[in-house]
Amino acid sequence: MSTTRKIAVVITARPSYSRVKTVLTAIKNHPELELQLIVAASALLDRYGSAVNYIEKDGFEIAAKVFNVLEGENLTAAAKTTGIGILELSTVFDNLRPDIVVTVADRFETMATAISASYMNIPLAHIQGGEVTGNIDEKVRHSITKLADYHFVASENARKRVIQLGENQEMVFNTGCPSIDIAQEVAKNTELTFNPYEKYGGVGSQPDLKNGYIVVMQHPVTNEYQDSRKHIEATLRAIQKIDKPTLWFWPNVDAGADGTSSGIRSFREKYKMENVHFFKNMEGDDFLNLLHNSLCLIGNSSVGIRECAYLGVPVVNVGSRQNRRDRGVNVVDASYDENDIINAVESILKDNKRTTSNVYGGGNAGENIAKLLKELPLQFHKTITY
């Protein structure tokens, strides 16, 4: 009788793929594990940079696709998208019959994965639980923790927090963050290894990057979504005044994304942004290579908190999205105010210092997680410790 375990990993957004790529590779290469890769939600949408081409290019076979995103980028659409995800993923799990389902991080779509697996009595593993932030992801993340049977956290504080939530400490493992595995390889190269304009297209001017450039990635904050346009306009004005070559990435499909996107489009029509180029998406290792060789990152993406800490890339963290998340000394916080952002960038450029941190691990998370997925007892019941 075969002892191979079927591991279903659900990818629901473009950043999630690069974040767990090394986990997928380790599962695929493990002689006693079978990878069942499911791609769902915004990870399938070209508008937000479909992850499918990158996944297939990397040699992964997609076992199922789940189209469940409702247009609107508002709270109602997010709730209904999650509901459709539960319906569709339940059918997929029924067809694939996985031994363990793996869900990644804390986007609202990941709740559908957790609920479907839990109600179908399929053991659930959660990557990157136990962290704290400043938006709806907070509720989603901790809810998935309570549904999950195995916890693969990215930092020691996260491990302690999951245990404080009442989870059995024997099922909580500080594996490190899988995205650091890729950052470890990227850190070996101190030069930009590709031409971003030629490889990824995008729109806008094509400023010369050889004397340094800034990267911007700013998403709407779901519990402040009505102010998303105002928030992005402050960053746009700051970038206009800083006047350095800037590579700007499109936001996630969150409540408020319409406000962020329309704010960018309106600003571009009104002002000449001769130093700014806009991209939808990039392969994970290329994006980290781009960050590694940048002057700094501006915005509120978790990449500034995680991978940039390991790489030592200076970050201006704007607003509340990453509140209270573990961070390295590379991060300077700024409010939604153009002058505050400008001052933070100027202090970084003046200091010109890079300090690395291993707060999210040292680069072996993928192998750690695959090993645990094979060795852990299959269970879908809880041993509560509180």
C-alpha cells in the first residue's frame, strides 16, 4: 500500500505563489508527497497579474482552477467571493481527495480554503499564522488559526501568539517564511539581472535606472477602504516631488482597489510623471532582485516587512496595513501625508545604510514544511490547551 500523501496547496493571489514557491518545489521533489496545486481567485485574473503563466513556466502542474472573484473591490464583493470560494473549493477537494490542505497567509479568499477543508474533515495546515497587522487580514488570519490543525509560522513571536490562542504547541512550528528562501538566493547577486521594461512591459515613461530607483507597492487597507484614493494620492504627490526614477506596482484585488487604481489613473492624466513606470506583476525572484538593487521601497506591502528585512532594503512603510507586524531595523514608518513620506525617504537616502535581519528565518522554510507535511499525524480534531 502506497504511503504517498496528497498535499493540496491553494494559491489565491499573485503574491502567495512566490511566497510559497519553495514549499511547492519541496513537496513536488519529496518522494512520499504528491502535490495537488489549486489556483483560485485573483491569482487567475490578468487584471492583477495572473500567476498562472509563472506557475506553469516553473514546471508546476495545476490540478484545478477556481474562478470565484466578483468584480467590485468592495466589502460585499469580498464576502461573496469568499462564499463562492467555499462552494467551488468543496467540489475540488471532493474530487482530489487530498490528505492535507495547505492555505497561505491571510487574504480574505484564504478563509474559503480553511472553511471548506474543515467542514470536510480534511487536515488543514496554515502557513504564516500568528502575525498581527492593521486590517481585515487580522480577523481572517486568527480565524484560520482556529480552524487549522498544523501551524507553520514565520517568526518566534508568531509561534508564541498561536500558542496563546490556545493551539497545541506540539502542532506549532517556527519554520521561517518560505519567501526568505528565495531572498537568500537573490541576496547573492548585487546587480539588476534583467531589463524590467523589456521583460515585463508595463506603461509610462522608462527612466534610466543606473543611478538608482525607488519601488512603490501600496495596497488599499480594507478597514479604511473608503479613503484608499486619498491615501494613494498622498504617495503620488510625494513621488512627484521626490522626482527619482520610480517603478510602481499595481495594487491587490482588495476592498478599495478601485479607489487606489482610479487615483493612480487620474493623477497620471493630470500630471506628467516622467520618472515613473507602472507594472502589473513580476516573477518573484525578479521582483526581489529589483528590490535588492533599489534605493528603497515605499508602500505597505508585507514584502517590505519580510523579504526586505532579510535583504536589508530600506522601506518607508505607509499607513496602518502592517501595524504591529514583526520587523527589522530597515523599516521607517510614515503616515498618509506627502511631507511625512518625503521626509522618511530623504532620511533613508541620506543615511544610505543597509542592515539585514533574520526575524523571518534564514532560508530553509520550504524543506522544513515539506518534511513536516510527511511526518505529522493526520488529524482534523483539536487538542485545545486553554
